[in-house]
Amino acid sequence: MRTAHPTRPEPQVADGAPLLALRDVQVAYGGIHALKGVSLEVGKGEIVAMIGANGAGKTTTLKSIARLLPLAAGSITFAGQDLGRLDTESVVTAGISLVPEGRAIFPNLTVRENLEIGAYGHRDRRAMGETIDDVVQLFPRLGERMKQEGGTLSGGEQQMLAIGRALMARPSLLLLDEPSLGIAPRLVQDIFAAVGRIAESGTTILLVEQNTRLALAASSRAYVLRTGEIAKHGPSAELARDPEIRAAYLGG
Ligand SMILES: Nc1ncnc2c1ncn2[C@@H]1O[C@H](COP(=O)(O)OP(=O)(O)O)[C@@H](O)[C@H]1O
Ligand SMILES: [Mg+2]
């Protein structure tokens, strides 16, 4: 996986500074306070997980980073840049790609067309072809199905396509919302192996999962979100041993 973007320089972060930082982020849907002051940091090259029950605010957090939701309070910085000033499209250009919950691929477009849509912004055909090659290396199943319509893929293959589409923009930060949801275990394994390889190639990952076991195994650090607040955070291996986490999220 080549990570260097053909036109965009790698985001520069000062030594020790996080690539992504949320500070006291609050988000409300009308009267519903979904995030009540979330602070978290993701360092360059890390896989950081965010776990928590259904409704805890995980998707809301990712959407707020992708500028799909306005902040009621707090701030989000990416490579030292205040994301509050950017619109959704500029966030992609800045190097952030979201793989949404439920995948949202285009069912009537072919696999190749779905990937090409993800590359919007870079017009260079050669660079796009190279990125498609990288995605196929990561997910060989997609290579075998390039001309097939997205809607005919299995759930796991659609998740691969959704991740591949996000990678077409050559992000430096990939936001993954529940990549294992509703997917056959064998393909979940393939997807998580690919996530590891994406991170090894230098792309930073913020992974949201209800599957706590999987998320803690795949990440180096994790945040536990409970009703819109960070209840706990730390190294994933420590959280996996934490009696409270085990009782609440790992079935004892
Ligand atoms: N579009 C919406 N309108 C109103 N409330 C919403 C909307 N989306 C999410 N919520 C509420 O915000 C809270 C957090 O939701 P969400 O971020 O989707 O949680 P998670 O991804 O952890 O399951 C929940 O109480 C949910 O009901
Ligand atoms: Mg969600």
C-alpha cells in the first residue's frame, strides 16, 4: 500500500504531538446530548479503538471528526489544523476518510466504479490505477470482482469495497465504523488482517467496534465510551484484563 498522496504532502506533526486530537467535544441532536465532552488523541501510525455499547456515541464521534455533524462545543485538530474551519470535502482533502457504518457502497455501480468514486479529487489516471492496484493487493477478492455490481457482493466483500473506496483518497487517517458488523467470521478475519497492513503502511486508524474482543486485539490503545463520555482509556491489553471491562463488554 503506497500511502504518499500524489499531490498532498504528508501531514506534519510536531514531535510528541498527536495527529488527531478531540478536546471536550460536545454534539447534540436537537435536545439529545449525544457527546458530553469527549477528549481523545490518536498518534501518527497508531491503531486506536473506541468501544462502547449501542448508542454510546461512537458513530457520532466519527461523524463529528468527518465534519458531518456540527460541534456544540469543543474542538478537533488534525495535524495541528483546526478542523472546525473545514467542510466535509476539505476534510477528505486534508487526509481523513470515513468508512461509514453499514458500508453505503453504490449497489448499481461496479466494484471498479465504486473505487473510482473514492478517488475524486485526484484526476491523474495513472495514480488512480496504482491506487486500485494497491487496494486489490490488500483485498484480492475485489480484484476478481471488478466488473460486478456492488450490490451483488457479500456483506464482507462490500465492507472490503467500502474500505477500498476510502483508501482511494489515500488518507493519512482512516475512520472505521463497525467494520465487523453483520459479516461472516472468516471475512472479518481477512478485513482485520488488512486493517493491520493498512496501519503498517503508515495510515493511522481510529476503529469503532461493538465487538470489544476484536477491537482490543487489533488496537494498541482504546477508549471506552459510555453515554457520550469517555469512561476509561488505556493500552488495549490492559483494558482486556480489566475486570470492569470484562464484565461489561467481554462477557465476564
Ligand atoms: N440522527 C439522530 N437523531 C437523533 N438522535 C440520534 C441521531 N443519531 C444518533 N442519535 C442518538 O445519539 C446517541 C449516540 O448515537 P450513536 O453515535 O449512533 O451511538 P453508537 O454509534 O455508539 O451506537 C444515541 O442516543 C442515539 O439515539
Ligand atoms: Mg454506531
